Amino acid sequence: MRISMVSEHASPLATLGGVDAGGQNVHVAALSSALAARGHTVTVYTRRDDAALPERVPLCEGVEVVQVDAGPALPVPKDDLLPFMGEFGRRLATYWRQDPPDVVHSHFWMSGLAALDAAERVAADTGARPPVIHTFHALGVVKRRHQGKEDTSPPEREALEPRVGREADTVVATCSDEAFELIPLGVPSSRISVVPCGVDTELFTPDGPAEPKGRRFRIMTVGRLVPRKGVGSTISALALLARTGRDDIELVVIGGSRGAEDVFDDPDVQRLRDHARAEGVDHLVSFRGQVPHGRLPAALRSADLVVCAPWYEPFGIVPLEAMASGVPVVATAVGGLIDTVVHGATGLHVPPRDPDAIAHAVQALLGDTEQLAELGRGGVRRARTRYTWARVAADTERVYAGLAAARRPAARRATGGARG
């Protein structure tokens, strides 16, 4: 099967941890690679943001990344990309006329707009429209609910995003919570399939080298440092613990828009440092900046606990990476974290924006080494049985095949009608 992945802002080639580079980049890269391992040919189309990159870059055997010229060949915040989606769609159609895909899988709402536009252009020219499967990764209605006036999405998203859901042949939701959110947007439940994100269980394992650490317990957060990720709540929780005399806990923050050498030039790091200083725990918090993906397992293995405290989360790959590494997770009970983290079996759930609840969960787990170890083992089991990329790719392949099977009778009816 020839598969076209469309990911307008989240390139599989990007360095992770920046404002617009995170779980979606990992998802597109890993899913494409796992589908290629199953014998498919995958082309990932992403917007060119670097004039020095070649048009086509191999990612692995069977997967190629194509840099599509749409707008300036410079990094542009994803919320400012909408004006370039018309050009992106036109260029996609040009590629697909030359090399027709069997299936298109778009990621994020603006990619969906471009993919649907391109599919209609191809249909107008050739009479054959490639089926379009879409994964949102985040929904504007949820973002507005939690961020309010701080939501930087373009106002057009409110109308255009539901249209993508209604016009795509199938919508793949990454968690059950997202599937429920799609129905009020007008997406029929019969066209929604739930397929989670996955984790590389060969890279993220409980066995292997771990970064050295001191005598303090280490809690860790990993990912983008935008406010909605809740790192500020974790810092406040650390301060609550410190005020009870627990100065034996440190917080390591991994992520941001800079590497370790210039991490303090990152405005999000500056904001969080100021918060830690105001809480009186700046001496217990260290900021590592971006860490290469291949070095992340060793960092995770050095942690006693990973805290994931977003206000909302469409899926969240970091809890899976921690679980696969044998590290228990304290996670807010939102979005995909409700599915992945099993309360009392792989970690603990807490309410969002509740530093006191985070502090109580951390205190309870660090005080019970036996439970901590059992949660770690439970996380490994769950990651390996449910969330391998091989299983996610197989589930995604079934969605593709089901769509193709549903379209064949329609095509035969259309052919028979024309003959009659």
C-alpha cells in the first residue's frame, strides 16, 4: 500500500521539545516507520521550514520525507500557518497526480484542510479521489475550553476544524475522550476509530544505563514547557513538599526550545525559573533543555517518578515512555492520560491544576518503595502489551483496509450504473 502522511508543521526530522515539536512529530515518524516495517511504502509530506534541506530526505527503509514549499522556508509558529495551507494543498495535489497514494493520512486540522483540498483536486483531474483518514492530535474546542483567551489558534479554526472531521472518510481518535469530543462536532460515530499512540519499547526499557544522580529523590517532567503542560503546578507541588521539610526531592525539567548550552535563553525556562524562585525552590529545580531522543531513556531511568500534569492532553507520549522505562507516573486525569495511566497499577491520577494533589501523590509514592517498584513493573507490562508501535501500526492498517473494503462495493456500484 502506498501511504501519504501529511503533517504540515510536525516534521519527523524536527528536534523535539520546542514550542511546536513534540508528540505529533514522534507519532508521525514512528507510525510511518512501523507501517513500512509491515511492507508499506510511506511518504511524509511536511512544510519546508529550512531552505538548506533537500526536497526528499530518507527517514528509514520504506519511508521518505518530502519538504513541501508553502510559505517562507523558515520556522513559522503553527498557529500562523493557515494562510499557507492553500499553497500546501495545491502542491500536494501535484505530487499525488504524479504518484497516486492508496490512502492519505493527515495529522492536525490544518493538514486535514490541505489533504482534503488536494484529494478533491486530484479527483477533478483524474476521476479518482484518494481516501483521507485524519488524526487531530488536538481539538480546538478543548483547547479553548482550557486556555480561554490564551488560546492562540486562528479564529477560523472554530469552523474549519469540524469541517475536516465531517469530510474525512475516517477519523482516527487517539483516545476514548477525544472520540466523545468529536461527536458534538458532527463527526458520525460510525466514522470514528480509536487507535492510540505508541512507544518504542526497544528504546525505552527498564534495563540499561541511567544518568547518575545524587542522594535526593528525583522527580522529572519531560516535554514542551508551554503553560498548559502544567510544569508550574509541579514546581508548586515541590514547594509544598519542601515546606513540610522534604528537601530530599529534586525536580529535573527536560524540554524547551533550546539545548543545554543556552537553556536559560528560553523564555519558558525563564518563566518557570522565576516561578521556582518565587516558591523558594529554585535550588531544587534544574532545567536540562532539549535532550536528544536517543538519550532520553537514560534520563528517565534516573528518575524515581515522572510527573505529567497538563491541564488537558490529547494523548501524551511521555507517560508511555516513562512506563516502558519502568518509572511510575503521576498524571492528571485528562484526555489520553486517562487511558494510558492506570490508577494504582502504573501510577496515580490527580486532578489538573492541583499542586496539592500532586504533592500528596509524590509524598505517598516516595514513601512506599514496594508500591513504587510494583507500579514500575506494571507500567512496563502495559506498555509492552498495548502500546508497541507494531501493534499501533497493525491497528491503523486495519482502519485503512476497512476503508478500502467499504469503498470497493461503492466503486462497483458506480461502474455498474455507468454500464447500465
